[in-house]
Amino acid sequence: MGLSPWVLAADAISPTAAPSLGTPAPASSVLGLQEVLQAARQSPEVLAAQRAVNAARAEVLSADRAPAPTLSAGVASIDLQNGNGSGSFWSQKRIDKSLGLDWTWERGNKRALRTETAAHSANAAQADSQEVLLLQQINAQAAFYDLLAAQQRLQAVQAIGQSAKQLAHSAQLRLKAGDLSAQDAARIQIEAERSRAEEQSAALDRQQAVWALSQFTGLAVPRGGWQVQGEWPASTADTAQADALLETLIEQRPNVIAARERLAAAQTALQSAQALRQTDPSIGTSFDHFPGTSTRLMALRISMPLNGWQRFDGDIARALAQEEQSQALLQKTLLQAHADLGALVQARQISAQRLQIFESSILIQATQVAAQAETAYNKGGLTLTDLLDARRTLKTIQLEALAARNAHAKALGAWQLRLAMPGRAH
């Protein structure tokens, strides 16, 4: 029995393996990584975050507006007992007609503070939108690599299953010829059936990976699913560069920027609450038309709210509590950013080292051992038990190497997206 199906299984999960080695689903579509990242930009979650930014910017326009003047009109001196005389209502009847205009004078820089608060909130919403986009692309990229790994796992399992099927067929021929015991033939048949079951499991994993990719990209799954095309990134880990950029990346993370903007908004809102203690007078004027007295009368007036003992202590206390809450949330966000980026750097470094061990040592040795076992079994120098053990070991190593490539690709991809995130422009 040759090793060719097992060599195909190893090729199927190599870093440069093409997805076409397996049996593609009918009418499947091909996706690349850049297409996936672009689709993630138009996903429902990202669009919803952008709508929130538009709403926050509209709040700035609403805040940057002075109180509207009030136009008033009225009539007075209507004599219900003696009447107001005859003639035209507008020019002869002794009715005092007035037209007035009143305007509230905002003191304490309230309008500027109100606008500044809304502007900081809009900046926070913009940073939130960038964070949503970044996380969506990270998740979409991870789903892409999960699907690529699922494809190659299915290809490897199919190649292994084909080898097991051929061995089972050969065992039946040897059983009929009396060259193999019934027990050994049954064990080989069990391995073949087990491989068939693993193929079904791998196919299910691939289909689940397709649906996960659809969730993060917002793309409809075509009939037959997707085939993704791409290569596994090389196992390199520049930890010196990562350590140098860590503090800068923390400060430029969109969620950290959003937390700082919310703190600034809360601080400005506190100033706005304190400004409420400065009363806002209303200034007005009116023109009166009163036939018999004068047809051109003017009045000037000013009104001042009497707050009395009202010092707006409740509004100020609430704004102060919200400012302290924003400060606490900023500290929490900074701690989380340190932990997340530190974990990402470690994951990138460790996954690269682990992948290098598999590619430079473990996978090569396991393939050689399996090849030697196949040759020895064909020459009668190895028992069936030892052959099956060698095959199981190789299969396990191949799938572990594939998992290591997947983990490294996701960690490296997340790091690269963090480096290129829009928030670094701030």
C-alpha cells in the first residue's frame, strides 16, 4: 500500500494549498480576503453605527441654536359696558392693539457649552463607529480563515478516507485469499467507516464556517456555499516592533478615543449645569395702536426668572456624578485596552512560534514516520496495529498543524488591522 493518499492529505493542508483540491460544492462562489473585508464594511452592524454618527452630528446642529424669539399680538381696553365706539376696527374703535417681540438672552455661555457637549458626543459616536468597523473586519477575517481551515481539513480528511477505503478493499482481497485474519480485516473496515464519519463531521464544520462568514459580512450565502481562496501568512513575529507600538496603539484605539470624548462631554455638561445658576432674562418690545390716545405707542420690557432658593443643586450633582462615571469608564477602557492588546501581541508571538515548530519539525518527522510505517507494513515488517497507529498520529499532527496555521493567521490578521485602524488618524 503506497503513501500517496496520505501525501495528498499533507499537501491539502500545506500553507500554499489551493482550495480546489477537495470536492467543491456545486455552484459555489469564490471569495478572497479583500472581498470579505470590503463586505464587512457594508455589514448591517457597521451601517447602523454610521447612522448613529449621523444622528449625533445632527444633535450638534440642534444644540448650536439660540432660543427663538417670541412674537405676540393682542388687544386690550375693550369696553364691554360702554362699547368702543363706531367705525373701523383698525383705525377708529378705541381698542388698544399691540404687536410684540420677546427674546431670551442666554447668559453663562450656555449655547457654546451645549454645542461643545454635543460635539464631543458626536466625536465619541464617530470613534464607536470606527471600533464597530474594526471589530467587524477582525471577526470577518477570522471567519474567512476558519472557512479556509475547514476547507483544507475536509480535503485532508477526504484524502485520508480514500486511503482507508483502499486499505479496506485490499484487506478484503487478502481475507479471501487467506492472507489476512478476519479480525485484522474487521479492524481495517472499522477504520474506513470511521474515516467516512469524520468526512461528514468535516463537511458540517465547513458549512457552519460558511454561515459564520455570512453573519460577519452580511453577504447572502449562494447555493453551494463559498470557496475561499488565500494563502496562510508566514510564521513571523516581530515582538520588538509590537512592544514599541503598544502604548501608541492603546491611546489611538477607537474605544479609548470614544471614552475620552465622553469624558470631555461630561465635563462640559457639568459646566452647563453650573451655568444654570446664571438666570436668563427675556427682553422684549411692543408697538401699540390705540385710537383716541395715540396710534404709535412703544413699550420696552425685561423679565427675569426668580429662582429664589433654586440653585440647581440636583442638576449639578447629577452632572458631577456622570462626569465621575465617565472618568471611571475611561480607566476601565484603558485597562481593557492594555489587556486586549497585550493578549493580542502574546497570541501573535506564541502562535508564530508554535507554527514554526510544526512546520520545521513535527509535521516533517510525522510524515517520515508514516512513510516508513507504510513501507515496512507492505514488506511484512510491521503489524497492522503499528500501521494504524502511525496513520492516526500523522492525521492528528496534520490537523494540529492546520489549527496552528489558523490561529496564527487570525492573531496576525487582527494585529495588522489594529495597525491600520482608522482611529490612528486622530
